[in-house]
Amino acid sequence: MSTHNVSLVQALLGGAVVRPAEDAVGYWSPATAPINWCESDYEVSLFVAEFWNTITNLAYVVVGGAALRHRGLSIRLMCAAICCILTGIFSGLFHATLYLEHQRLDEVFENGILIFLCYDDKNGAMALAHFAIATAGILHIESIRFCEIHLVTMIFITIYKFAKAATNVPAVQRAIHISAAATAAGFASWLVDRTCCRLVSTPHGFFPFNLQLHAWWHIWTALALHQGFVASRLLSRLAKQD
């Protein structure tokens, strides 16, 4: 953890230059990732840098696994579900170790989820090409936060496309509304944790305990993705009927 607050611009665009030091030494020290979240390092276990930020990634694995259990899933949605599972795995490894390579793979697959959800089944090749380009950008562009810019853009585009396609489909509309609300709650949690750590953690903050808002980002966005899978399956089914 660092109680050093960063500005909104730094939080969104700071990249590798925004990296406060660890506040404790553990099994995986020294950290190599460019970000240290608000949770105290190695507070719960010597072997897990950010305990709550690590275990809440199980939510992504559960959501992706649940999506894969549905029969007749398109290859595109299979790719999205696999990316969701891999996001949970690599995000968990990132928060457990604070290693840069795990962070980058986490970023690759979280963007992959949105890419494969955004495209329809007829444009699978375009989705794969987009995923390859985004992966190259995430792995090689460090001057700005390419990952965050691309991810936020894909979130807005995906929600807009789903909402437009679901005009006369109440079940899809409900899923999109829940997904959008959960995404907003998750982003608010992410942003406050990143920019206002002094206010939401002890001993400097207003609360007697750390609110663990980045862990809540995982929970809220996992819910949003689950509803995204629900909406995408329903829209794919309707497209096949036309």
C-alpha cells in the first residue's frame, strides 16, 4: 500500500512513473509493477502481497467458468469466457506478487473480455485482429496508460452497442442496466482507491479499517461481466432466429 495520493490524470495516464514503494517486505519482494494499490502489503500473509485484492479475483474465474458451462456457446463467447478466467488468474498473481509481467497479462486478458463481448458472432476474425493489436499495444506502449484508455473506451462502446441492440428486448435491457450500474460502482471504487488512499485507509483516513476498494472493483466488475455474458448470449440467440 501507499498512502501517497495521485491525481486523476496520474491515475488514468500515469503509467510506469506512478509507483510508490512497498510498505512491507514479503516473499515476492521487491515489487516490479508500476502500481501499488491502497491495500497494505503483506499484512495478512508473508506470501501474498495484497491479500484481499488477490482472493477477490476468484469472482472472474467463477463468472468465466459459469459462462463456459452454457451449451451452444459461440467461439467468440468462449474466447471472452476464457479471457475472463485468465484475467482472474493473472490479476490474482499480480496482486499476490506485484510483478510487472503478471500485471501486463492481467491487462491483456481484461481487455480481451471486452473485445470479444463487443463484436458479434459474424465478426470473429475482426475480434481476433483487434485482440492482437490491443495485446501488442498493452505490452509495448508504456508512455501512457494504453490499457486503461482502451479498456474504458471498450466498456462504453460495448454498453452502447448492447443497449442499442436491446431496444425491444426487456431481458437484455435489464442485464445491460445492471451491468452499467455495476461498472459505474466498480470504476468509482477503483478511482477512489487510486486517488484518495489517505482518506479510505488507516491510520490516516476517516475509517477504522481499510475499505479495500480495489477488491470491490473486482466484485463489481465481475457482476458487470456476468450480466454482459447474459446479454450477449440472449442477443446471439435472437440473431440466430432472424
